[in-house]
Amino acid sequence: MNRRYFIDQAFFLSVGIMGRKAFALSPMISSVKGQSSLSFNDAFVTVSKKNPFYFELSSGEPFIVNGPCIAGAADMATMESYIKNLSANGGNFARVWLSNKLFEVEKKFGEYSEEQAIKIDTLLAWAVKYKIKIKLCLDNTRQIIPDTIAWFNKPQYHTEHGGPFKNVDEYINTEAGRQAYLKRIDFLQRRYNDHPAVFGWELWNEMNGIMCDGLREWNAVMLPKVHQKFKKNLVLQSLGSFDMESRRDDYRYINQLPSNDVGQIHRYIDEGAPLNICTAPMDVLATDAINELRSYHIQKPMLLAEVGAVLANHSGSSDLYALDKDGALLHDMLFAPFFSGAAGTGNSWHWDTYIDENNLWYHYKRFNNAVRNINPVEEQFVPVKMYHERFRIYALVGQRTVLAWCRDIKNDWKSEFRKGLPPEVINKEKIDFSNLASSLKAVNLYDPWLDKWTTAKSAALVSLPDFKRSIVIKLEKRA
């Protein structure tokens, strides 16, 4: 049955024109493969000079981020199990907190533990062994008080525990505070400077959560200083879940800073959030987050750097996770950002109580399979949204390929987990791609739920096989 659909031309133009300006000065090359003899483990992750919306390795190979946040673990054996499971399923990226108690080197102010640093050594050795690039988050402090139990606190910095600061304001807004931050980094720099397993150094987790003013001034000064210390690694910053309008100004400011290499945003399903989008289907919520970053007109890679589902007002992990045995939420977290123009998958939180508990690591392999042999740097993808009565279509229009992900509009977390309605079988549907690609040499379809590729007639009007929840369509253009 034919369905009504149309292309969101305004969205196409808003990102397409900006993208073409960015690429106008750089000639296309036919292939980057084989340009360098550097291995994956020897190559650094960089922002592509040919296409600043995507990453590549210093070897010239494309690098599509595919992995979760793995902030910490109960012990090193558990941490290795997470990294190993991710790698076994094609993941290539993880975000780890060095401020997590497992890795924190500064248990006492100004003193740096070699024993703790050995754990970081081991983490990076695993990164090499399992071929993972790791984003290292340096701090997560929100307050400095004497309490040794409070979350997001740094009690060792408080005067009552031998530190120099009475509160977090002194840590953020004094030269002594900034030097204390940099001194810890100096210790890490001496051990890990120019380490290719490091994806990048993230200065702070959700820094707009600090309980004082000074966010913008601190970042304007400190991002360039950290760049000077880690010249071969990316340097970046993160802010808290974009769940209220009042966060936009800080988000825009931080992401537009030239010294911030990557546009990042956090977003969760949160039924207590002020923004209604936080209760939308996961694919809509995730896509809107990437569109928010794009609205700042930044020409840099963009990531949905934390994504998940929580109880109202982040009071705990969501009760949806126990019901989501198939990983429908995780699937959307991975696919929606990339197909909206992000430089990779969304980086899921709750790696332990959701992904590992439900044994959902295989979804990273399914994403890998969907984008195999795709080079977004060469393709110069422009994200386009197509509307259809039966599903939402997110397409990446490239020089040689159109890659589309179709998501059933009748199936989402409310229908499946709140109402208990299983996903329907979608059959006898067609999509006309003639506005995007009129002359095709191949059409292939990938069902990520069955892990199965099929072929279709090489025509712009594509007949879809039966599927549930979602399907990927790969159109290869004629030269």
C-alpha cells in the first residue's frame, strides 16, 4: 500500500547548506583506505578536515563512534567484562570517569596515588587489547563539603579534610582552584600524554550542575589550557540533560567555544522533566537533541553523549529497563542520533543495570552491521527527515549512498511497556526515494532485529520486506 510522505525540505536546507559551506574548500578523494600504515591502536581519533561533522583516525580511516558510557564498575574484573563484551560485539568507544572511586588518583588533596594510576594503565591496556577508544572524563564535582558520602562531592578538597577550599565556588572561581585542577591533570599528562587509546579528555561531567556561578569563564580559560597539555587528543566538555529551556544559553555557549572539539548533549526519557520532548518516543527525543546542537551552527562532530531513561527528575534508573528484554530503547539510542547527523551512536548510560543486566551488547554489533562499508567523511552526508503514515524515516543523503532508517510510529516505550502492546508486523509497504536518488545500482535492506540483509529491485520505489519496529535501507547510486 502506498502511503503519503514528504521530505522535510527546511531541515534539509538548514543542515545541507551549512554542510556544503564547510566542505567547499576540501576536494573529495575516492578512498582513504590504505593511506597510512598506522594500525587502529596506533592511530588517534581526530576531527576530519574534509568533513568536520565526523571523526576519522590519524591513519585516514573513518571512525564512527559506537559505544556506551561505562563510567565505572565495582572492581577491575567487572570493568574488563564490560569492555570485553563491548569489543566482542563490534563496539569501538567507551566513556570512563577518572573521578570514579575505582580510578580516582587523588584520594588526598595534592597527593597522587601510583596504585590507582596502575588501574588507569590497565584500562588503557585493555583499550589496546580490545580495540576501544576511551573518552576519559576528568571531574564530576558539584559541591565541596565535609560530607564523605554525598554524591558528586570532593570532600578531600575541603578544609576540614586537609584541602584548601571551603566550598566549590573557591575551586571554580579562584586561581588556586584552577591550579589544583591543572595539577591533577599534570600527573595524568606525565603518564598518558599522546596515548592513542584515548579518544579525548572531557573536562567535567555535566558541569552546569556545579553549585556556584563561573561556568562560562572557567571553560573559556581551561579548555585551551588542557589543549596545550594533550595536543594529540580531543578536548571536550559536557553539560547536564537538556530537559529545560533555561539550559539553552549555556549549551550554546559551551558548544560554540572553538576550544571545545566536539558538540555534546545529554538527554533522557524523564516523565518529570519540564520539556515535553523528554517523554517522547526515544527516537524522537534523541533526534531532537541532535537538532538542538545543529541549531547552534557549529561545524564539529556532534554526539548524544549521554542518553537513557530515568525515573521522574533523575531519581533513579527507569522501571522500563526491566521490561525491555529486546533492547528496543537501546536500539533507538544507537540508531536515531547517527541517522540524524551525529558522528556516531548515542552513548547510553546504565551500562550495568540495563545493557549488561539484559545482555544487550549485541545491539552494538547490529549497528555496526547496518553501517558497514560506510564512510561518512567521503559521503558528505546530509541528514533528511521523510514523513510517512506508518513510520518515521531518517535518511542520510550522501555522494554515493542514501542510508535510511525507518521506525514504526505505532511502537514506542509507551505502547510496548506501559500498555503492553507488542510490536506489529509491518508488511506490504513501499517508499519512493526518487527525490533523493533516481538512478541506483543496488538496493539492500537490513533487519537489525533478525540481523539479516536482503536485496530489493534497484529502483527508487522500494518494496519493504515484513519487519517489526525498524529496518535499514541502503541505496547505492550509479556513478
